[in-house]
Amino acid sequence: MSLEAFKSFLVSNPEVAEKVKACSDHAEVSAIAKQNGIDVSAAELMKAYDQAAVELDDDSLEAVAGGGTLKKIYYGYKFGKATGII
């Protein structure tokens, strides 16, 4: 399974998404993915995060400017478009 499959899995499994949200690094996220039958490496997660973090969308930029937390933005970009889990 791919990173896209993991994103979909997190949307469908909010309890797992909460565990991911509490992770402090990509290796922890990768371990959770593997526990759920999804093979996503820490390197793949880091690459996806780096690519997505290059440019903030208007909502994320507003959150930073308005005092939003980095963890919320980081999580939102780590797994693509925010889904209300944040």
C-alpha cells in the first residue's frame, strides 16, 4: 500500500489518526502504518512532508499568522488536506 492508501486509512480510522497526531517523528508514524498493514517508510513520509510544506495554503498561513500551532499545520500537511481530524 502507498502513502495515499495511508491517508485514506487515517480518514476512515480516526482513532489511529489520533495516535499519528501524537507522534514526534516520521519513524513513529511509519511504525503505526506498518501495524495496520500499510508499508510506508519514514523516508517516504519525510519526502511527502517536505514537498507539501514548501507552500502553505491560505488556511494554514492564516493559522500561523493568527497563532495557530505548528503541530496542527504539520499534521495537516503530513497527510495532505485537513480532514477535520486536527
